[in-house]
Amino acid sequence: MSTRNWEQPPDDLAQEVAAHVAVDCGWGRLIFGQTFDDREALLEVMLQEEDQRRDIALYLRDPHVLVSLAPDELFIDPSYTYRLWFHRYRPAREPIRGVVVRKMQTEEDAEATNRIYHRNHMVPADPETMWSNQLTPTFTYLVAEDGDSGEVIGTVTGVDHPFAFNDPEGGSSLWCLAVDPQAQKPGVGEALVRTLAERFQARARSYMDLSVMHDNTAAIRLYEKLGFERVPVFCVKRKNPINEPLFTPAPPDEELNPYAQLIVDEARRRGITVRVIDAEGGFFALAHGGREVVTRESLSEMTTAVAMSYCDDKRVTRRLLEQSGLTVPRGRLASGDDGDASFLDRVGEVVVKPARGEQGRGVTVGVRDAETLRHAVAEAWGHCPEALLEECIEGEDLRIVVIDHEVVAAAVRRPAQVVGTGSRPIRELVDKQSRRRAAATGGEARIPLDVHTAQVVADAGYALDDVLAEGETLQVRRTANLHTGGTIHDVTAQLHPDLAQAAVHASRTLDIPVVGLDFLVPAVDGPEYVIIEANERPGLANHEPQPTAQRFIDLLFPQTRQVERS
């Protein structure tokens, strides 16, 4: 590879273009095709791609001819290239409020960038490489902060072509635009793209290119709104396991939900055969070495019917956990008579839930008076003939995933909330946030505009048609269930050992190999807890970057562990 002095900018853009340039981005290399004078040399570089990386070659002369030299190794990426000409670009009339875009400043910013890549199912980057790159003028790493919390909620990478290879055209390019799927501030992506464009424009660059998948309609809509135009530039990539969905069509009628797809992708990556039984229900069979296992998402044949029954009935779950010495909240079976009111008087505030059920259906949180209690019990009975009353415990809603009696992931779940703009009614804010959550979860998470949402808003002193002040945050659901728009935040590294021990104890008590245990805790780094539920089919896709799918496949096919880790 050609090397150059990173400390000094090129004096003359008309000077000789550097030869054989490939820059390492941490997730793979950008290979600039116009710096190669023959295809054989370019092919040799492309075949040096490292394992678990995604190299991208672009600005190629006759990309189809290059692919013809190694059709079993290379393919033309099904993406579009868009270009923003800076002499036509106009800044936004008003800044995007509540979002602060700045350069990467610390190694923690690099770690946060990588977390956002994980959450968007992108190839992770080496944080050390990113941090080293940002010290050079070739790379510009920007992060977007939530103006209220200071949390990093978006990222974008820019590459300055004159610094990379003495580009005589004075170009630049945008890569890895990513927004945290749980970000509540609108306009994060636009703020990142505009800031990067304006930085390159200030350097007197001519244009900024980007590559976007042909079916990413939301991103294309944004780019075209900002003035990007299609240009005839094609990308070539290696046929590797990461890129397999791009060059191998999915089996017909296979439309798995994100929870099933995550497992299927991991299985296929290890050479395990997948047979989809019912895509809508998330049922599929995995086969390897003459053995087949049928699963429904993370629920497999290895979970016995007895263990599933333990979790299915919350009354049984409570009794078994309590008998084994674990802490559960005070509770009783709803009777619909004065006994329910007496229990409410004794504990002060209750949660009402169906004895059987999932995804938060029929659950009412924060019941404080007899009238609300009657309505809540009636609603729970509408989902199941038996309903539970449990003492309402204050604390963080913590989900711990245990696979093969080992803690694999822990995350705090928070109820859906919206952020005011000063102009839009709460109803519209809820609708827009619901659509963002649905887009980020493949339609799995939405915020219902129902009586419960209206009641939570009313309890905060608002009506759905009121306008929330700019920057004000409003919780619009009481439960943190992801299917009703809740968000999830990884806390695996902060989990107190006593909580991890309690989770493993619970999994052994229930004799279940894969389980999601719901805790309420004062703090995730403290020992106090109550266990409120056990889920026999936890959504593994909710816990990235933790290796939930990998550990699930380890459990089913332990002989493939070496394949996965090699």
C-alpha cells in the first residue's frame, strides 16, 4: 500500500494520485479503484480481506470486468451511489433542536459509536482503529448527542479524498451514518449529514459521495431532500458470510421477525442448515451433523413442556421462586371481592396482570384506588380467567437473559416517552415516535394510542391534544414492555454479582435452558431485587451487542463453537 505524510495536506490537488490506496476503517477497508493501474493488482488487494471484515472497493473502471476475474469471490453491491455537489448545497434555515453534533473527542466516543453500529446490525469497528484514524485529517468522525441527556445517539464517518490519495477532483465521502434505534430526538441523521457536509465544504472540497442500499427508502428520502443526486459509481465486495444476504437471495416466502432472523443468520453463518417451518410464527428447524432441532425464536426443543408450563403461569413461577429462597413481590390471586381492596389497602399500590399472557397485554401498573382496581381486574380477566395482584415495587425494570445457566445479557427497560417540540401536540409526538420505534424493530414495537396512553398523559397533567413545551420529556406508558414502545439499554457490565447469581438460581429452579428473567431493582449495580416474571422465549435481538444468538447456537450445537470463534 502507498503511504503518505498524514501531517501535511496535499499542496496541489493536481499532483500525482497515490497508488494502490486502501484505508482501514476498523470494520474493513475502503479501496479506491482509481488508484490502481491494473485489475490484477486490485484483485490481489481485495482477496486480502481479513476475517469478519467488510472491504468496499469503489470508483472502479469497469467493475463488471473486475468481477469476471473472480466471480466466485466478488460481486457488485446492490447499492446506489449519491453525490452532493457543494456549490449547490444550502445549509438548513434553522438548526435541528435538541441535537448536538461534535467531533469524536474521547475513546469512550469510539466505544459509543461501536455500540450504535451493533444496534443497527452493522459490522462492528475496532475502537482503537477509529480512535487512531480520528487523529489524522483523512478521517472525520462525528457523533450526535442528545442535548438533554448528553448520551451519544448517532454517528457518521467522513473520508477526505485529497488526504487519502491526492484526489485531483477534491472529493470526499460519507460512511456509516447510524442513529440509535431508541433515540427520541427527531432529525439526528439530518444533523449529522449536514454537519459533515459543511465541514468538507469549509475545506473547499467539491462534493461528498455516499453509498446506500437500493431498498433503504428512508435514507434515500433524506439524501434526496438534502440535494444528493444519483451518480454512476458502483461498489464491489467480497462474497463472505457478512455479505451473504446481498448476493444470495432469501428463500421464497421467508419473512422472519427480527427475533427469529437473528438466530437464523447466526446459524447459517456457522454452516447450519435452516428450514423455515412457519415464518409468521417464527418457527424454524436447524440441522447440523445429522441432528435437527426445531425452535420458535429462542424457544427450542431443549426447553421441556414442564419448564415452559412453569413460566407460562405466573402463579406457579412465583411459588417456585419463592420456595427456592428468591425474592418476589407480595401478591394474591384476584377474587373480584373485598379481598382485593383489602390487599390494595395493605400494600398501597398494585400491578394487575393476567396469570397467563405476554407482551404486556392486559397489564395495569400503578393502581391506587378501588375503582381503578375493579377496572384493571376486569381487563386482565379479559385476557385470562385468572389475574394476579402484586405489590407495585419502585425501581428499574431489569431483564436478565440466562442461557445454559449463564448470564449472557442484562438490560434496563424504560417506558415509552416523547420529547416536546413546542409546536406539535402530544398525540402527533406519540404517533411519530411510534413509527420510529416500528421502523427500528421491524414493526415489533409500537406505542398504542389507547386509553392507557391517554391515562398516563392525563396523570401527568396533559391531554393528548396539548402541545408539549420544547425539550420537555413526557412518559406516555407505565410499562416498559418493548412491544408497546419501551426502550432497552444494555447494563451487562454494571450488573451486580448478586443479581447475576439470583438469575442463574432462578433458571435452575425452573429447570429451563433459555430464559429472560424480569427483575425490579433499586440499582443494577446493587444487590437488592424482586423477580416479577420469567419469559421462556426472550427476544434475543433486544440485547445487542451482547452475544445472545451466539450463545443460543452454542447451546443447541456445541460442536460449532470452534467454527464461530475461529
